[in-house]
Amino acid sequence: MSASILLIGGCTDGAEVGALRSIEEVTFQRTSSGLNISSRLECSGVVIGGFNGTDCLKTMELFRLNNDQIALKRLDDIPFRLKNSVAAAVDNDSILLFGGWDEARTMRTVFRLKFNKEKWSYNIYMESLLPYEVEAHCCVYHKGYIYIIGGYDGVSVVNTIIRYSVDERTCEQWGPENDEDK
């Protein structure tokens, strides 16, 4: 059993923007003498866009964590401002970005960021469109699909789920008005 907590940024009256509050991976192991708890820190991630209290951001930073060492690398900016988007890593060199807000509108785009081998540079291109605009949503990757859940469409709260096929680059919309049985 393993658990991770990673808190980057926040929105406490703008005071926590860009803050790296807590990084911890806790592993629980059962042994004949009980439960051993150990902590380790070895991972990497990307922070894309965000909000600085005034403007949406175009920045992108890669961080690598190894025990008590943190390495940050500022990458080239993305070509548009973005906040309230979600991302999912789909393989060792690609991340998909779904929706968000670009200071003008709620977006329905799916962008792919494809990184070079060293992960210090990337190409970005629009891969698909979602069935509706969405921001402030969440997503989970499972068995070749990304499930985009809830959010806000620029007018009201969304109560549907989009199932996005990573291989086919297509969407299905699930929700009360589409199919009660799913």
C-alpha cells in the first residue's frame, strides 16, 4: 500500500501561488512484527500554466524529486495562457491537456505535449476536441481511457463524464441526459 501527497500552489488569497507546500510519499509494509512505515521521494512532474492572482500563466516547469533534492527546470512557455485545465500522463513522453480557461473563454481542446528523451523540451499540438467546453474538472487515466469528470462549462456546473480514448482520440459523453445505465 502506498500513498502520495503533493501540494503545489493554491489559492489562499493569492498567498500560496507557486508554493511547494508538501511532498511526501509514504509506504506501508506489513511484516511479521507489525506495520513498517517508510518514506521516500523519487518522482517528477510538470506544472503548466496557472494563475498568479492577476493573469493566467503560460509558464511550464519540470520538477524532479529525489529524496531531499528538488531540481526545477523552466521550459519554454506554452503558446497560450491557461488555468483550470487538467492533465494526464499517457506514456513516458506525452501529457494530454484537457480544457481549461485562457482568459477569454472556457476551452474544449485536447492538447498533446510530447517531450524529448531528456524531458527538457517538448512539442505541443492540438489532438482533438471535447464535446463541450470545460474547466475546473478532474480526470483519471485507466486502461487506455481518460475519464474527465465534472467541472464548469462557462455557464454552469457540469454533471457529466467524458470518456476519451487515448488511441482513437475520440470522446463519449456519459451523463444523466445521455445514458442512465453507464
